[in-house]
Amino acid sequence: MDFLRPASWEEALAAKAEHPTAVPIAGGTDVMVEINFDHRRPEYLLDLNRIGELSEWEVGQENVRLGASVPYSSIMEHLRAELPGLALASHTVASPQIRNRGGVGGNLGTASPAGDAHPALLAADCEVEAESVRGKRLIPIDAFYTGVKRNALEPDELIRAVHIKKADGPQQYSKVGTRNAMVIAVCAFGIALHPETRTVRTGIGSAAPTPIRAREAEEFLNAALEEGGFWENGKIITPSIAQQFATLASGACNPIDDVRGTAKYRRHAVGIMARRTLGWTWEQYRGAGRALEGAA
Ligand SMILES: Cc1cc2nc3c(=O)[nH]c(=O)nc-3n(C[C@H](O)[C@H](O)[C@H](O)COP(=O)(O)OP(=O)(O)OC[C@H]3O[C@@H](n4cnc5c(N)ncnc54)[C@H](O)[C@@H]3O)c2cc1C
């Protein structure tokens, strides 16, 4: 196995163009497990660790441009206000050691349906900045996951960054596992309220071949909130609306039975998480509204 160590982003792109089968390695928390268990024996490893800009982020007017290798611990420490859903999801990843090494670029590279970043990214809305010597493109997150552990990257492309919408409202992340740490999700649910566009977006993990959005649930809720004037009047969401949202979220799942849980359990748990996270975020939204009214 050859180890390629580019000193710059341009060198990394050139190396990937020359060796399209080279496996990029960032934190190595997925790649090294696969190599150690002999699940993968790549001809070339492409080490991205000398490329400093991959571990940097920029906070813009509307988006955060998050470098592919920014570790989860930095997201938790520095980007909680801008990316609350992703920060909450980061908290649930593994252990402090893994959170210091692993990042969103690696989670996207692996594209496991159980990866914790995905539901938060789907709910927040983002684009993946992919680059090759041929140029740069932005891949909408909805188009990124193409199959079980498959993504939309071309063989010569690398992930440079992820452009994630800054939160304009409350976000939540919920994960079911057999314990509180060092656990792969049995299933997970992310939700983001977007008061500016009066929409709610969702993300479901580990309950379908790829991470998915609960689109019908979103459409139902968006229409119900609009119709009832909920965004303006800040009323409590009625139990029947919350229940229908949960039922539709559950129905969006296409899970399997495996060692971590049954398909039936996953569908059930996603419905519960959908209802609870909707309640939590809506309470936060109403609280913020009341605080603003008080200040006026
Ligand atoms: C003990 C343990 C516990 C874990 N627990 C969790 C958990 O709770 N939740 C969770 O989601 N994950 C978990 N993981 C998996 C892993 O930590 C995450 O998927 C992490 O985000 C991977 O990031 P990384 O930088 O280490 O990726 P790497 O291992 O370096 O790479 C992962 C994949 O992405 C590709 N890649 C990396 N960077 C790029 C890039 N810039 N462009 C293109 N492709 C790239 C690699 O080629 C590889 O295919 C765990 C792993 C371990 C070992």
C-alpha cells in the first residue's frame, strides 16, 4: 500500500486525479477500522492531514462553510449557535477521542445510513462542496446519498467543505442507542425549524438504505402550521397535528431488521422522536417569540 502525503489542496486534487482509486484518509476513524479488519486493502491511501484549510471554517451571512476535516469537538465548542442541530448530533458521536479526530467530511465519505451528521445536515439544509482538477461543484445534500454507503462523489473528487445554512430557528437531534455513548444509532431523527421561510425540515438516520428526509411529514406540517397561523400566533401545536407528523415520519422509514433493532421498532422509535423533537423545538420557538414580544 502506497501512502500519498500531499502538502496542499492542489497537490491532493492532482494525486486523486492520477490515482482515482486512492482512498482519502482524514481522521481515519472509519478508514483505519476497515483496514484493520481487512475489509479494505487500498492500493493508495491519500492522507489529507497536512492540508490545514480542511480543518477551518468560515461563518458567512447565511451559511457556515465547514471544512471537511473540522472535528466534531470543534463543532460542539465553536459552532453551537450557528449549527445547533449538528452540534447536538456531534455530542452523540462515539467518545471524546473519536470526536477529536472524526469529522463531517469523513461521515459523508462513508455515507453510512447510521452516520450521525446526516440527519442534522438534511434538516439544516446544506450543499457539499466537491472538487477535482476538473473544477468545483456544489451537491445539494438531498442528492448526495445515492445508496447504502454510496455517495455522489466522482472517483477523482474530494470533499473540500460543506456549506450549511445557519440556523434561523430551533433545531434538535435525537438518537436511539443501547447506551448513551460509543454507540451506533439504532435510529436517529433531526429537525430544524426555519421561521424565515416558515418551513420545517427533517432528517432520519439508520431507518432506510440511505439517510432520508420525511418529506410527507414536512409537507403536512408546513401546511398545517400555515393554515393555523401558528408561525404568527405561536400557539401550542395541537396533539393531533403532532401525532399526524409523527405517523408520517414513521411511514417515511424503510428499515431492516438487524442486530441493532427490528424494522418495526425503528419505525415506532422514529415516530416517537419526531413527535418529541417537534415539541421541544416548537416550545423553544414559542419561548423566543414571547421573549421578543416582552422586549418590544
Ligand atoms: C469507536 C468508534 C465509534 C464511532 N462512533 C460513531 C458514532 O457514534 N456516530 C457516527 O456517525 N460515526 C461513528 N464512528 C465512525 C466515524 O468516527 C465517523 O464516520 C467519522 O465522521 C469519520 O470521520 P474521519 O475524518 O475519521 O473519516 P475517515 O475515516 O478518515 O474517512 C471516512 C471516509 O470518508 C472518506 N473521506 C474522508 N475525507 C474525505 C474528503 N475530504 N473527501 C472525500 N472523501 C473523504 C474516506 O476515504 C473514507 O471513505 C465511530 C468510529 C469508531 C472507530
